[in-house]
Amino acid sequence: QVQLVESGGGLVQAGGSLRLSCVVSRSIFSSNTMGWYRQAPGKERELVAAITSGGSTNYADSVKGRFTISRDNAKNTVYLQMNSLKPEDTAVYYCRRRGDFYPFNTDWGQGTQVTVSS
């Protein structure tokens, strides 16, 4: 069983910054695509940013230029640096890993709350 543990959420004013971290419990981290997702009340979960094992990244249009995803394979950790936060960024943020090889196993973290006040 692979466990993912997120941290770094909290309450911040609009325009502020937060950095989320997600630690993966096993040393399979380097062969996984890692992603950050978020889910606001009454809305579907959506992809925020992802980073492949090779370091390629992609972002939702709504966060481009404000959020940065990165990974430290030595620490089995993926980060999401969030700058210029907006009230519409308020959501529960989830970390997800997906194996790069068949059967492409997927696991989720428990989520961390991010609240941006106006």
C-alpha cells in the first residue's frame, strides 16, 4: 500500500502564497507521474498541475504563471508553490501518484484545505 501525505495548507489572504508538500511512502516515487488536484465545494475535482518522472509539467489554465509544481526524487516529495492566491483557489488540494508502467497504479492523499480570504 502506497501512502501519500499532504501538508502545507491553511488560511491565507488574497495575493499571498502557500507551498504544499506531498510525501510518498515508498521509494517508487521516481517512476511515477505526480499530480495536484483540487475540489471546491459543489464542484468536481480538477487537475491543477502535474509533473512526469522526466520532469515535464503541465498546468490548468487558471493557475498558469502563479503555481509551480516540482519534485525531489531523493525525498519522495512533490511540491506545489502557489503564489498570487485568489479566493477562487479555495479548495481541498489532493496529491495523486500514477505509476509509469502497467498496471499504472494510482493512489491519492487525504487532502489538505487551502482557504484564500478576500
